[in-house]
Amino acid sequence: QVQLVESGGGLVQAGGSLRLTCAASGSIFSINAMGWYRQAPGKQRELVATITSGGSTNYADSVKGRFTISRNNAKNTVYLQMNSLKPEDTAVYYCNADKIRYYSGGGLVGPYDYWGQGTQVTVSS
């Protein structure tokens, strides 16, 4: 099976930086896009940034110029470098892997979408 494991969240002061990491494990054949979403208390989950296997990126307007998404296809890992953090960036950040194909039972299965368990990012003012 496939698992997404996130790390790198924590507490930081406004203006600080954090780097989130999400690693997909399992007998993975391919992953289409990978990305980060976040959900603040009382709000819906929203897109933060995505990156395709070819390296094309997409960002929410609220994080453009401050956050950078990158990816290591060989390691099935996606990163989110977050700079100039603001209190409104406080949320649980979730990793997403879109259209994963993987080996199971001697064959190739999928594509399926997977989510990580989430990592808390708290920015104090």
C-alpha cells in the first residue's frame, strides 16, 4: 500500500520560516501531481501549492512570493518552503498525492489519490 508521511510543522514567530516535507512510501510506479493544502479552524480545506511530475507549479494567491514548492521524483517526496510566515498561515497542512499508481499483488493498480495525516503549523504574532 501507499502512505504519505509529513514532517516539519511547528510553532514559529511571524516573519519566520518552516520547511514541510512529505514522503510517499510503497511500491510506487508513478505519481501525477503532489501538493499541499491547509485547513484552519472553522474553515474549509484550501489549496496552498501543487507541483506536477514535470515541475509545473501552482500557488494560492495568498502565499505567492513567500512559499516555494519543490519535488524529488526519485524519492517521491514533496517539500514546502514557507518564508515570511504570517499568523493567518496558521493551519493544519495536508500533503496530497494525485493519481498514484503502485504495484500490488503482482500487478499495477490505481490511479488513486492519497492524503497525509496533517501537520500543525502555528504562527504567533
